[in-house]
Amino acid sequence: MNSSSKLQRLYQLLDDAEKLAKQFTGGYSDNFLSAEAFHTALSDSIAKLKMGDNNQLDKLWLWFAPTYDWDDFIPQNGETLANEIFPLISELKKHNNA
């Protein structure tokens, strides 16, 4: 899979993640005071990434890292999604830094 198709796949997965994140309220994490604040930041970051701001990969990588923000707000039904997103972001970050 080339970088372009990886990015397209990431967009699809992030859209699914955004829809799932919208369903949750409350809680807190190291970076967010609530699931609503996380959802807002996630939506904003996805939009910026789709507009070509590849710096968003750094934020998204952190948020989807195992046992980090995503895991703090999204119950286990989001684990499979995060397990697809995180390695894909990692690969894209490596490509961008090469």
C-alpha cells in the first residue's frame, strides 16, 4: 500500500473514530477535560489533516497511542479501531520524516 492509499485509509478510519467519539461524554485524560473536548479537537485535527496539514499526524499519533487519550474516553469497542489507526499513523509519520 503506497502513502496515498494509506492516507485515504486513515481518513476513512478517522471518520469512523470521529463518529464513535461523538457518542461519549464526561471523563478526562492527560490532555482533555472531557470526551466532548476530545471529540472537538479530534474533529478539528481530522479536518486540518484532510486539508493537507500533515503536522496533525503528531497529535493524532499521541491521541491514539496505546493507553492514551482515545483509550481514556472510548470503551473497548473502540480498541480495534485504534489498533488500526495507530500503526497507520506511525507509518505515515515515518514517511513524512524521511
